[in-house]
Amino acid sequence: MPTPDRTSLPAIVAAAEHLLDGEGLRAVTMAAVAERVGVRPPSLYKRVSNRGELIRLLAEAATRDLGARIAAVEHAAGDPRARLEGIAIAVRTFAHARPAAYQLVFTSGAEEVGLSRELLQTTSAPLLAAVGELAGPDRALEAARTVTAWLTGLIAMELGGEFRLGGEIGDAFDYGIDRLADAITAA
């Protein structure tokens, strides 16, 4: 007689997300997740083959969360400049709300965690579209990479507490995205 199912893949991912958001990626172990869902660690292997797969599932969930935040902005903002600013704000807000998930998506590398190209494209497409309208389709990729480099750098420094000269970081953020939008449009 087969053993009864005592957990589900969504419950496992939710438990792993709770650990990731509360304690960081190192806290996401098969044993810790099993404890959170109320099963013994071997029971998880019916749903998740190993920690690497669990981390991939976490990265996918985080990427979908970020994608939903970006999509909400994309549909709310009219002109491409407003969409660009809204996307940058959505990414920054996500980073502050879920710093470990942000780091998993942006610093671990898509190949390392096994994110699919299709999933990555769904989150990058709105940025490419907005900057493509500003810079032109021939420069969209370069413009998107420039925005992404500036944004991830600012967020990394902000989350790391590296801005120590006073002033409001939000003002620097607003200034930076405005200057980037100006430069992309002028190009």
C-alpha cells in the first residue's frame, strides 16, 4: 500500500520561501523545509529530487513574483518613460521586500539555479519594450543592460548599507533613473 501524501509541492515551495525570506538562502535545507511542512526529510524527495531543484523552484517563484510586480506597472503606466521608472521602482521595492529572493534572482546567475530562458524573458520583456521605445529597437538591448547594471548596483549598495555620506537614497534613485531615461532618449 502506498504511503499517503502528507505534503504538496506548493507547500514545500511556500515553506522554502518562508525560510529564504526570513533567514536567507543558507537556511533553506531539505531538513528545515521538511520540518516546516511536518514531514521527515526523505518524504520531500517524492516531490523534490534535491536541494538544487528546490533552489531552482525558489528562483522560479521569486522570478514570477517579480514578473507580476513588473507587469502591474507595465499595464498601469502609459508612456515608455513612466514604464521605465515604474519598472525600476518595482525591482527596488521587490529587493527591499524580499532581499534574499532578489539576490537569488539577480546575483546567483540564471544558469547556476537553472532558470529557464522563457521565464527570464517574461520578466525582461517589459524593460526591453520600454527602453526600445525610448532608444529605438536597435539599441534596446544595450539600453536595458545599462539600466539593469545601474539599478542592480544601486540596490546592492543600498541593501549593503554602503551609502554613508548622508542624504536620501530615494533622491539618488530618482535622479539616477531620470538621468538614465534622458540619456537613453537622447541616444
